[in-house]
Amino acid sequence: FRAQPLHTLSRENLLENKPDPKLHEKTVSATLGAVDAFVSHSWSDEGGAKFDALHEWAGEGADKKLVWLDKACIDQLNIDASLACLPIFLAGCRQLLILLGPTYPSRLWCVMELFVYVRMGGTRADIVVKLLDETTDLAQSLARFDAGKAKCFLDRDKQKLWAVIEASFGTFHPFNKLVRGIFAEQLVESTKSPTVPKGKRHQVAPENPPLQRLKMRSYFWPTAE
């Protein structure tokens, strides 16, 4: 289980939306529950905005924050292993930090990270949303989310993720309803955050028992073939 010290992550690291093996060298070994946030983001959203949002979330404690960032913490060339271990990565983090940009609702991997976090026992209070785009179009996209229309870079990944949804819900409709509801709640909460006094906005959530979350893994999540 690896984590990225936030202070080692540069703006340039996020501007490029391709895997960077050198970024993995900046990660450190971490224990479950010791990582401040799992960063859920779309690789297609603007990197500079994501960098700014990360540091807004971290506040003055950026030099002490550990995050789980897919670009750095997993082998991007071994996606099957990554799929199987997603619940572990999520369980090892105290918060789910969503960097919500224009393409986020259309990326199936992003939405599955949110779904798995909630399904494994992560509370809504531990989900933090940072808007990268506050336009009406984003709100409308979230309200119209449809897993059947969401995209993956590889079609085989999409087929596997669809299978997880169908195994859990039978059809896309109840899953879409659940995700839209979470998005709606978090969108409202994110618009309230600027009114919170500086220094109080990004309190670390109480640690959830990682092992308790992992007990739920085998009930709904596939292992690597």
C-alpha cells in the first residue's frame, strides 16, 4: 500500500494526463488508515485546477498530508490488479477527496470509486468534494449521470465495472439513482464550504476501521483473474 506525500507532487505532475513511472518513486509505504485522502479524479480534467484544489483542501498542513493518487500509487500497466485492490486502497484512506471537474461524471472508474467507498461503509461525512468547475453544465451532467453511457479508456474495464453494477443492483437504474443522490448531496455541501472559517474547513475525519471495511470486499468486488 503506497501513498504520495502531497508536498512531493508538483503542478507539472498533474498537467500531463499520461502515466509517469518516475512519480511512483516519490511514494512511500503506508499503513491502512494512515493516509489522509483517496483522490478521486478524472485524468481528462485540467491538471492545474486539480493541483490548486488539492492544496486548498490541505490548507496550511500540505507538507504533512499523505494522499492516494492513482497516477503515482498503482501500476498503470497492470489494471487487473488495480481493479481487484481498489477496496483496499479506499479502505486505507480516511477521506474520499473528489476533484469534481467537467469530465468526472462521464468516467466510469471515477464513479465506481465513489460507489465502492460508500458500499464498504465509508460515511457521507468522510466524502469531500472540490469543484473544479462551478458552471450549470456540471450540475446538469451530475443530475443526468448514466452508468450505461459512462466511459473507460479500455472497453474491457468498462465491461468488468458494468458486471459489478449488475451483480449488485441487477440493472443500472437503481445504481444511477444512488450515484445521482450522492452527487446532489455533495454538490450542495461543496457550495457551503467557502463560508467555513479558514483553518476549520479541512479537519481530518475520524479514522474508520479499515479492516472492518475490508470484510465487505468479497461480497461484491471481483478479484484479479
